Amino acid sequence: MESKEPVDLSNPLLQGLACAALSPGLRKILVFDAPITSLTMAAQNLAWMLKQTTHCQITQVQLGMVETEESLWGGLTLPQEKADQPFAWQPGSLAEGRDNALKLVIIPDLARLSLATARACVALMGSNVAYLERHGHQDSWQPNLCWLAGCARQDIGLVSAHLLDRFALRLSHQDWGQDDREAKIRQ
């Protein structure tokens, strides 16, 4: 995904994604009524825009119904190399990779999150510093996260107000349209 044609910013959803790529304060995006295919396409476009504007490596993480505290934050495992320690710390998907990478967190259905994921979102969205204390492991870091979530308007009542308040940018799903080649093929 190194080279890509210029993005057509006539689509309001793409305009919102471009604004989020340019402004870190807007990198908490909720898209209403987006099917998973459209949200996936939005994530691809957003990742490309973020890479162009931040010059950082972009890694994507998808969160949903099955995440646990261990998968998100980390936990103790048996060591692979050092036998002198009984346990080793294995970081979770939200606590690993603190290099120069920007993590794009994709949530396909905000209304169906696990409780652990919802709490992690509330704790990390908009936070300048993240603190972790689990199983005797202590850590702190500056989260470098961009959030992209989808939710059906009819399910918005199932989402905690604390979680909804974290989203700085709320957009409606827009059809991506078809490029000329696809339209010609369909004719």
C-alpha cells in the first residue's frame, strides 16, 4: 500500500477521515451504519492517510466481542528462553509495540464490545499517558492510537455514554461510489 492514487475528497466520510489524519485530536472516529466492508475500506484509506501525514509505520488492531484483559493489556506466560524466571510478561494488543508506530484500532461494532474492551477504550481514548499495573507488572507509556469504530444508529442506546463521549468525530456512512472502470465493466 505504498503508492496509491489521490483520494477523492468529494465523499464526506473521506473528508472526515482526512481531517482526522491531519489533526491528532480528531483521531477518535465513530461511523454510523457502516457495513463491515465499508469500515474496512475506511480503515485502509485512513491508514494510508495517516502514513502520509505522520510518516509513522501504521499497525492495525481489530477489537470486538472476545477480547479479555489479558489479550488487551497483557499477562504472565511461561518463559521461552530464560529458565531462571518462572514467568515472563507478554504484552497485550493495546500495550505492545511502543516504537514509532501509530496503532489504528478498528472496532467493527461498538455496541457489541466485550466489557474489557469497552473499559480499555474509555481508559485510553484521549489519554496522554497510559498506566498499567497487572500481576506485579507496572508500566506507563504515551499511547499513539487512532480509533475507528462502527455502530448502527439503532444500537447506539446499547453503548455506554462514557464511551460515546470519547469519540471526537462522528460520521455517517457514505457509499464510496464506483470508479469509472468498475462502472464500465458493470455495463
